[in-house]
Amino acid sequence: MARKNDFDYFDGFIKLSEYCCSAAEMLDDNIKKYDAETLQEKMKKMHEIEHAADLEGHEIIRRLAHEFITPIDREDIVQLLHQIDDITDCIEDVLLHMYMYNVKSIREDALGFSKIILQSCQELKDTFVEFKNFKKSKEIHKKIVHINKLEEDGDNLYTEAVRKLHMTSTDAIEIMTWTIAFNRFEKCCDACEEAANVVESIIMKNS
């Protein structure tokens, strides 16, 4: 793996995934204790997490530009950085949507989504902890499979949540607002799965 004096990209992946977890924890907390009056303040804090993650990603890219030897292919490192960044961006987009559309109250299915997103991010972080020693790890494939299962749970929840929305609401604005919101929730689940799939692809390439 990395030489003693080289930048540790695997630790960089872990750190970026920790930002995903922080964003997911903030989203879950805000959904559970939703308060439209404090949403703008919470949105600013969420953006601080997203911005810090961006800076960390840029630093890794900067180091990559000066490294002669990397533990995995450069294009794989860059792709994985982008995939992890997408997760934080998608989570921020959910809160941004709530603010832009002036959502006053939360539908019950949103709680299910925020829980799945948080679980997916935590599982992804654990995946990256195992990633450094993926050739010896006995857990990493289980974690990737679990993330895929959580994404399937998100797909199923999306289908049922949109159906329930159209069955229980006659307010066109509410239907539009929450159809978009559920789509953004579901994209968070997709982003976690896509990052896990990239990890799996890298493992296969290097095994």
C-alpha cells in the first residue's frame, strides 16, 4: 500500500465519509425535530459541512497531482472522490428543498428516508475503514451488500411514499413539493450505493 511518507488516500476516503455521516446525522435530526422557523440556520450549518468536505476533497486532488505512485489507479481515486462528494451534496439538497419550498411540516415517510440515509452513510464509512486492507478483509463485501440492500429499501419506500402522497392529498402544491422531496431523498440512497459499487469495482480490479 502507501509508502511511509506518502499521503494516505484510504484515510482520506474515511475522512470524507465522516462528512457524509455528519450531514446525514444533521438531516435525520432535522427531520425528526422539524422546525421550519430554524431551517435557514440549519441549512447554513449543513452547507458548512458540505464546504468542509469540498475543501478536503480538493486537498486530496492536490496531493494526487504530486504523487508519482498511488495505491490504486488515479482515475479510481478521482471517481471515488466524486462519488463520496455526491452523497454530501445530495443530502444538502434535501434540506435546501425544504427551505426553498417553505415546507411547514414533515410527512411520516420522510422519517424513514432519513433513517435509511443515515444507516447507509454509517455503513459506507465502515466500508472505507475496511478498504485499506480489502485483500484481507472479511467484512467489506458484507457491508457493500448491506448498502445495496438499504438502497433497495429506499427504492421501495420511494414507490410507496409517492403512492401514499397521491392517495391522501388533493393539494397540487403539496403533491408537487413532496414528489420532488421524495425524489431527492431517494437520490441520497442511490449516491451511497454508487459509491459502494465503485469500491467493489476497485476491489475486483486489484484482486
